[in-house]
Amino acid sequence: MSVTIKAIGENDKKLKKAFVKFPINLYKDCAYYVPSLVLDELDTLNTKKNPAFDFCEMQLFLAYRNDEIVGRIAAIINNNANKIWNKKEARFSFVDFIDDNEVVDALFYAAEKWAKGKGMDSIIGPMGFTDLDPEGLLIKGFDQVSTMAAKYSFPYYEKHIERMGYEKDADWKEFRIPVPDSVPERHQRIANMVAQRYGLKLLKFENYKQIEPYIGKLFHCLNEAYKPLYGFSSLTQRQIDHYVKMYVPLLRWDIVQIVIKEETDEVVGFGVSIPSMSDALIKSRGKLFPFGWFHLLKALKSKKNPVVDLMLMGILPEYQGKGVNAIIFSDFIPSAHKSGFKFAESNPELEMNNKMVSLWDGFNAENHKMRRAYKKHFAKI
């Protein structure tokens, strides 16, 4: 039974919806898979709604056998990242498929052919449009529930991708961290010393109006902190506005920290966390209505949610390694404990980013999941 590949047109809403819903059906019997909201995924793939399309190109592909969808893949080119890193590199993303050589071969051949036609000399992935999209293929932790910001994948994905000639390009680690009952004495001592030495102050907020004057400064800090990291391209103002609109409604102000330099009001570090949405998204099955919103709202507001997701943390390069993280932890730990959180889930952290990975030393953190970005160079004709 042969495999047919369909390239999805930019305005083909029906096929885009089928593209988005395919993994929900593929993983329907998997307890560890966390579906994204269908409406959010459709917005991400909408060239008019996602500001990443100001500098990105994309082609979506679906694989069919006997008129049944058996796989999907997106080919993406981030022109800004290619310019910054001086590369001609495509990305594959949104990749899911049944355990079948013919399906995988057809999908990756289509993505690679498209990338070659655009003048690219290599392809990496799974990678999204930007660094704030899900990155990396799960290679460890198949018995662990995913976070909202990452993607689950069956163990056979890794075998197929390596069979296709892809090799490791970068790994990310994820950690499960028990929330202490109180701030460790060492961290509190460092926090007090660093704040005094560099004239730093921790800010807390009760609503968006209070944090709004610092949003631009926070994203400037993020862009500077993430600039050296794998595949990163600085967020534009349109992207910043987009992410603010997407994530601010999910924030719990008690677990948001911003550290400023008092003299200049400059943001030098921040931590943004949200209650885990994993169980709520599993119950919603990708749908906001009729009852998905209830599960999500309950996860956000309830003090019975035991897990908090560490969504973003950033520290200006000139302040890294100086203990600013201790200031953030000195507030996060008692706030998280008071809200009933028992464990924190880190987002994927680059294996090579030793400063970030080392933050969990002394916290009994467990490296329970790992992800990998693969790369393949195209043969020169």
C-alpha cells in the first residue's frame, strides 16, 4: 500500500485542522502525551496571526495511506536565525508518524526536497519557528508526562530519524525538582549578599498593570540572555506582543519574579512560572469547549495542583554566575510552597548551558527527561 504526500496550501483550513488533530488521534491511548489546544496550534500555523512569519517560511505535509492520515511534518526556514548564525539551514517540526519505514521516508523526503529547493544545505529538528516553541525529540523519559511547553513522542521516532541519516546536534535536559519547605540558608545568604553588592531589588506584582512598565525590559533581558544559545534569534516587538497576549492570562503573580538594578530600573533577571497545565490539557483533549476551559481554569487557580512549570528564566550575561538566581529562588520557593506546589518541572535546558543546568545543584533534582535536535547535511550534487 503506497504512501501519498499532500502539501498543504496556506489557506487550506480543512487540511490544516487535520494536520493539527492528527497527533491527538495517534496518542489517544498514551497516558503521557499532553495535547496542545487545537485553536492555539492553528494560530501558530496561521501566516497572518503568528508574527514569526515576518521572517519565517513554512510548508506543511501530510502522509496518507488508503485516504487515512498516517503522518505529518512541517518544514520551516527561520531566515533571521540563518542570518545570525551564518547558515543555510531548514528546520523540521510538528513531526508525528506511525511506526512505518515507508511513511517516515516519504515525509522526510518531502521536507528535505522542499528545503533543498529553497537553497538550504542542511536540516535540523525538531525545532519550531523560535526558541519559545517546543524543541527537541524526546529520547529519555517515555514514562513521564510532558509539560505544556514540550512534546511527547513514541520511542520509535528516534530509531526512524537516525535510520534516515540524522545525527545528534544538541541535547536538552529536563528536571523534576522537589519544592523545599523553606529557602535553603545558603541561598538566602547569597541572595542578601548579591542584592546588597550590586544594588539589586526583587519586584513582586499583583496584576498586569503593575508589571506592564517592565514587560519591554524583561524581553530585552530575555533576548540578551538567550542570544548565545543554540538556534536562537531575538524576538521582535510583534513577537513580544504576541507572547504577552498568549501567556499573560496564564500567569499566577505569586510565582513571577523580576530582579532590577535599583539605580537604573533595568531588569537584570527574571523567573516566570505557571501551574502545570498537563493534566488539564489531557482532560481537554485539545478542545477549549465545552469543558476544556473548566479544567484549565481549575489547574490555574486551585491550590491542589502539585506541580509548577518553570516556564522562563533569564539573567543578563554580565550578571550570570553572580548569584542573581538566588534572589529569584528566595522568593519563588516560599511562594510556591505557600501555593501548595510539591514539585517544579524545568523546561528543556541545553546540555551545554552549564550555568543553567547547575542551578539545580543542592535541590535533589532528578534529570528525568532528555530531548535531542538532529541534523542532516544534504549531499552536494
